Amino acid sequence: MVDVREDAWWFCLRHNEVEHGKGCPNSERLGPYPDRETASRALSIAAERNEAWEEQEENEGDR
């Protein structure tokens, strides 16, 4: 079995850059992502997900 950390793409929050494979501790990075391009958009992806969750929580509060 391949360790996902060795074959995945990550976005390092400490260095603000994309990493492939082993790098900084997982607690300091976002991912894993399937490719470099997706990992490079990690902060945008996280912001979009946060916004969607906030909207969902607001809608659930209306019930």
C-alpha cells in the first residue's frame, strides 16, 4: 500500500507553497490533492468550502 503522503500534492501553510510527497507535517498543510494545480488552489478551495458551510448553517438556523 502506498502512503498517500508520498504520492500526493499538498499546500504548505508554513511556506505558502505546493509540496509533493513528504514535506512539512500534515498539521501544517492542506491536502492531499490529486495534482499540483489543485494543490495550488488550496486556499481558494478552503475559502469556498467555508463559505458554503456558513451558508448551510445559516439556512439550517432558519428552520
